[in-house]
Amino acid sequence: RSRTTYFKRTHECLLASSDRPTPTYNTTRTSQEPQKNPKAGCNCSSPRSSRAPTLTNPYQNLSRQSSHPNKMSSSGPGSEFAHVIDWEEAMEQCGDDEDFLRELLSDLRGEVDAQVVKINEVLSSPLNDQSFFLIMRASHVIKGASSNLMCQQLRECATNLEQAAAGANDISREDRAALEAEAVKVREKHAELTKAVENYHEMLNAVEI
């Protein structure tokens, strides 16, 4: 009898508890939909399931901000270097990531300096069949690299030197007068590029690169 009474009361308790919301536990971290209680007839989540979204990375937004700490933090080197670089355009090219832009500008300095050394070596040696071709190639490298980072003065001067060297390269070696005239143009454009490189270095110093 006592067992019958026990099971009867237990059955009554189960029936009474069936109208209460059943706690649900979300074991899937990616699921953020609230668990519904079909018997309760409401969209309320249990206390534990309502806190499920906190299982996602709480530092997600913070990490996005800190990944580019210097984003748009600088107005650039100033108007005095506007002819050297279009800073805003260069920033856009780098997704407004100033750290990335600074890294690329530093790399460009190394590339430009290396190509200038090659040009200087050619011009300091007696001219031969490959002299102007080598100047063309080095100038072309500077032109392409500076164009990507909106360094217009470097690009223009490198383009002018490349064209002058191309003109000289087309002159027959037997036509000494014409060749010498073209060589003078090459040296003039080389001087302009040298000045542009100096300005580029000054711009980098201004922004502490």
C-alpha cells in the first residue's frame, strides 16, 4: 500500500510539473536560437539557455578594433609633401590600414634605393650596348612600385627617365652625335629622379618611417 501511495504521489507530481518550463541546455556553441517550451506555449528561454550567446568570443569586436590600431590615425606628412605622395589615396589602397601602408612605404624605399644604385653604376661606367636598356629596366621597376603607392613624383620622374633611356636605346651606336644628345637627356632625367628620391626620403622622415 505504501508503494502504491508513493507511485500515485509521484505520478501526481509529474503531472503537475509538466506545465512548468523545462530547462534546456544548449550544447552547441554556435547555436544561439532560444529553446522554446512547447507545453508552456511561450518563446521564453530557460535561464541557462538565455545566456547561451555569451559563449561566443566576448573579445570579437575588441579584436577587430585592435587589429589596426593606427587606422586613419594620421593625416599624413602634410601639404609640403603633396607632390611626393597622395596620402589619402595610398591609405585607400591599403584598406585604411596605416601600419600596412608604412610597411609598404618602407619596402618601397629599399626597392627604389636598389634600383637607383643600378642606374648610378651604369651612368658612372662607359656606355655600351646594354647601358640604356639597364636604365630602362631599373626605371620601370621604380615606376611600377611607386604607382601602386600613389607616389606621383617618383612615378613621373621614373617614367621620364625610362622614356629617355628608351629613346637613347633606339639610336644606332654609329650615330655618335645623336647618341650623345640622347645621353644628355638621360642624365637630365636621372638628376630629376635623384631629386625625387631625396624628397621621398624626406617624406618618410616626416612621418617617422
